Amino acid sequence: MNMNELNNLKNELLTAVNLDVPADKIIRQIKIFEKGIPYLKLLKPCIIGDGVKVIPDTEHNHYIEIFLQVLDEGRVVKFVPASGAATRMFKKQLAVLGKHSHLSLNKIKELADSGDEEYKATLEFIENIYRFAFCNELKKVVEQNGKSLEDLITNKKVSDVIRFVTESVGLNYANLPKGSILFHSYPDESRTAFEEHLIEAMNYAAGKNKIVKAHFTISPEHSEEIKKLFKSFIEKYNKQGWEIDVSFSFQSPTTDTVSVTLDNKPLRDENGKLVFRPGGHGALIENLSDLKADIVSIKNIDNIVPDHIRDETYKYKKILGGYLISLQKKVFAFLERLEMKKMDDSLISETIYFLKEELEIDLSDKLKTKTLPEKENYLFNFLNRPIRICGMVKKENHPGGSPFWVEDENEEITKQIVETAQVDISDQNQLRIFDKATHFNPVDLVCGVKDYKGNHFNLEKFSNPDTGLITTKSKDGKELKALELPGLWNGGMYYWLTVFVEIPKITFNPVKEVNDLLKPEHQPFKSH
């Protein structure tokens, strides 16, 4: 936009009413579109011994004990981003349904044999329909419509099976939040992802008093049904002696981002109003900040397992939590000493050594030309940040972020979780570094969000606005450019103190597609 256009937009925004996004934010976003978002500069992957820590078995019980003590003090909250609908879980089945209003099982087999992934996934879905935890509910809703599930499959009406699972005529799963889907079967019940997360919270986010603290980010359109669902959970577990303290929040409209045309002009609808889009999961840093918590355990809604393989998950959540608290105590002790400003060379040396050993950051060269007061001030500000301990699993073709050493424009070197879209893969050197990643981020974090005086950090101050994503979307047949805010655990936590810790693969069992529920990890336990 030229200066005249920009001034006109500013004047329009200043006089606009019912505008959720502040005017200055909109102008900043327009400038980001014009400037573009720079790629991150990868130096090397974080690997074991250089960016990724392995906690020895001999120290596990020590950290678990530390964490259990904090649990008994009621300081831990489980935070679950859960606002997404389950539509993507059924993407392939819905695509097949969109191509065929009537489809037989034999026809799907024929099309699947051609190698088409959508038909192969749909065939697997239909052939294993009785293995899903929602099968009994599906049978009921089919019978309520005067039919039977068996007849639909044998009488070549497979399309109807998909409709009864995904559409409002049946379970309506494609339009529900992912947390409301029945994930796991047990001898006497089936459980949704929401309930499984609540049970998980009972096992690593509740102390001896059996008070469970959990927070879910949800979408407003699903709020009523989700709260009704949780009311039934609370009644159920209250009878077992648990006190359930569950809270919810929505992604704030103030975190929406303005859309632009391909030439970076503000996009407007048929009424001439600016078009906004949700800012992505990075917007949830505001929800996390507003929670005013102390120790926060973060995990995605779809990464949950049934009872029979929970032990390792519980164990490592406690280990990560104990490690965080141990590190936090050390950081706080240094901050208290640095705040006293006693001009102590030995304290400076001790702090630099601590950062090198615990956070693998060597500041000795950066500080060597500074005066003693400058060193104390720099180290104090460096340490006075929120802390995150991020679990990392060994990489096995998982889509998503990996841990890297990154250098910014000020030559500051930090550890970051980096997504593919943040890397210039046309640069062969950057691609080579990216491909050498040994670990993957399963979104399994434990965070300390209070400072050394017990005050809550304003977490938005520790986000890097230059690490969002610009993507191309379409609306009413027209292409547009959309801006995603820095990811919650990527740029949203860019300036946090960060430690990556290896955790076992068994702790990561996401359900991205409905057929993932057929994997052994999500199926009922069978004793032999």
C-alpha cells in the first residue's frame, strides 16, 4: 500500500465501530504482508548431547518426587488446546462421499486397488467399522432410522455408513470438536478424548487432595454441548471422591488477523468490510497468559491413550515436571542474587557456567567486553523469562516441528521448535540441516509461567512476531493471503528459556485421521 492508501485505512479504522482487532494491530499485519516473513536461519539440528538432553534412569525417581510435592501444593494445571473440529479426521471419507452419493463395498475395493489413498482409507474405515469405540453408538443411531449397520454394509449402501458417522442424520462427528469423539473402548464403557484427558489429569495433575485442575480452549459454537458433556464427567468422578476444577476459554476475536489480496491490499467482503480470519493456535498464547497459572502441562487433544499404556505417559509427565521445577528453583536463586547487584565477578562466572551446563547457551564471548554492571543486568534479563521443558521423540516421518539451533538477525543463538514452512528449503544448505533432524516435537510441554517473585509473566512479551506464517487461501472463489500468528510452541514461545528432553515414542500417539484409532495403541487391551 502507498502512503496515501495507508493513511486512508488508518482514518477508516479509527472511526470504525465494533472492530474486534485494534487498529494498530491491523496496520502492523498489513506491513507484515508487504514485508514478508523471513525464514529462520538454521545452524544445526538439536541432537542428544547438543540441544537434546537425556535424563538418566537413576534420576527419574528424584524428579518424580519433586513433582509430586508441587502437585500436593495445587500448583499444576493441565492445558489442552481443543478448539478444532473433527472434520479433518474424516477428510478422506468425506472426499469419497463427495464423489459418490451411492457406493458399494466392492466398488470401494476396486477403486482402492488403483492405489488412491482416499479410497484405501475409506475401505479400511468400513472394513473395521466394528472396531471403533463409537460403533455401538453408530448402531443405535442407524437403528433409530429403521435400518441396521450390517444391512447397510452387505446391501451396498456404504455411503450411508459414512453419512451416519459424519453427518447430522447420525453421530454428526465431522461437525463436532475432536474431543467429543469416542476414542477408546473398555469392557463397560467407551470414552471420548475429553474424558481421557480428564482421567490423565487425575493421574499427573492432581495431588493427594484429589483436586484436578484442567483448562480446555474450545470454540464458542461447541461451548454448550462441551460443558454439558463435562457436567456428566464431573458428576461421575465426584462420586469417586474427585474434585474437578475445569475451566474453558475461547480464542479471542482480538487475535484474528486481517486478510489481504495477492497484491497486499486489504480484502473486503460484499459489504465493503474488512475480512478477518482466526490467527491459528499461536493466538492461544493469550489464553495461556490469561490463565494466571503456575506450572502448566500442555498436550494436544488428539494425543491421548487408553488405560493399558498410560504408565509411561504419566511417568514422563512427572519427570518433565520435576525437571522443570528443579531448573526453575536454580534460575530463581540466580535471579535473587543478581538482583542484589553486589558487583560480584564470581557470581557472573557461576551464572555463565550454569547457563552453559543447564541451557547449553554459552554467553562468555558476548559478555567479555561488557562492564560488571552490564553483565549483571544482561544475565538478569536473560534469566527472567518463562521456562519450558519440551518432550522430544525420535523422528519417524512425523509431520511437524523439530528442534534446531537457530541464529537471528542479531546473531543471538537459541533453541527453537521449527516447522517446515519456516525454512527456506530452496537453500540446499538449509535443507540439508533440516533433513538431519533426529527428533520431533509431539507437543508435550511443561511450563513455568511465574517469575521469581511469584508474579505471572505477560507471555505475549516473549513471543516473536516475525515468526508467523503467510499462507494462500480462497474465499468465494478468490485467492487471498492469510496471516497465522507465531505458533503457540514455536514463535509464541520464542524467547522462553528452553530445554529439550528425549521421551519414549510410546508417549506420543496422535489421532490425526479416524483410522489412527485402529492402531494397536488405541485398541482395547487383549491379555494372552
